[in-house]
Amino acid sequence: MPKLELDSIEQVSATGYPDPFAGAVAGRWYRRLAPPGGLTAMGASHVVLKPGAWSSQRHWHKGEDELLVMLSGEAVLVENDGRTVLRAGDVCAWPADVENGHHLINESQADCVFVAISAGTDGGGDYPDIDMCWTADGTYRHKDGTEYESERLK
């Protein structure tokens, strides 16, 4: 059956971010939707951000498109050009290889919920605000190329 039962999919708050970058996403809870749906050519996650939580460190992707659909609540989208408030029904799209670092911050007093969808080949990416990038093989690296001790979760 194509309908996914969200309550039957494990919700986790895991991150592969190395210290000190992991703390900002501690209030991010997500369910990976693609595996239980049998999807292999795209990724999708149902995400709940608790008040004060970030969706990720601000980042952009090589080789991977990203789409976000806000379902409930409110969050602030932070991109290269500034901040935009997102509410239920808003949709954002980031084409692969466009160096527009982005993430969401829940600055409200209530949870916000969104679905993030990605497709393409994960060729790595960059975190423009911090000394970190990731490679296609799933490793986090300093911008000088040295590896962090943490492994990226996919």
C-alpha cells in the first residue's frame, strides 16, 4: 500500500555532525520516508523542529536537488541573501550545485513540521558558515581537507 503510516516509522534525533556543530540540531526529529516506501532514486524525510532547533548547519549540495514543503508551524529560512519566514503551505527548492547555503531555524515557541525531499547524486557539499564540508563518500572534512572523526549520516 502506498500510504505510509508515520507512527510506524522510527523517529530519531541523530546527527553525524562533529562537535561543536551537533548541538544546534539536537531538537531536530526526523523519519526517513524513502526506505519504508521502497523509494531508491530519491530521499525524503518528515522533520519536526522543536523550538530553538536548526534543521542543519547552513549548507548547499553538489549533484543533488532539494525540495522542502512546510506542513505546520513556522520557521525562519536562512540563505545567502537573508532570512525568510516560512509557514504551512510554503515550498522551497534548491537546485543542485547552486552555492546558496540554506537551513531552517525554529524561532517560534511551537514545533514546526516539514518534509524535505532530495534527488540526484550526492556529490558532497559545503557549509559556508563553518570550517566543514562533506564528500561524496560520506566524510566530514575541514576546509583544508583534513577529516573530522565523525561520519555523515545519510
